[in-house]
Amino acid sequence: MTIAVEAADTTVPELMESIERGDEVRLMKNGQTVARIVPQQPKLIVTPEQRARAQQALRDMDALSKELDLGPFNFEEFMADRDAGRR
């Protein structure tokens, strides 16, 4: 949805409904976008079961790393490898 800044104050209820539906609202002035109003992302709620599964996955990865004798994780080395293809 796009709306002129001058009209925004008279259409706030409509704007709120649009945003609640997940729409992005662009406020325009003199044909230029001056602001965007986007819906708030819902907060991720992690259940105790999901947390336990994630922790078990980390333990499993650690055990596999030891089994394959990969050595300790080096964050700086990981970042350098990741960034090597970006240059």
C-alpha cells in the first residue's frame, strides 16, 4: 500500500488494518518514499522440547567431530574460509 503523507493522518485505522494483515505501507511525499511501515515480526517462541532437540543436535555434532578427528573449532579460521570467496 502506498499513501501520501498528507492523507496518512486521516487513514490511520485503515493503515493499521493493512499492517496487521502483513502489508508494508509506504508513505510518500512529493512522489518520493519518505518512510516504510512494516509489520512487526512475531517473536520466536522456543518450546522446551525444541531447546532439548537443539542441544542434542549440538552434542551429536560434537561427537561426530571427535569421531572424525576434525580437531577444535576455530572461529577465525571459519570466518576466513567463508570470506575467501567474497574477494
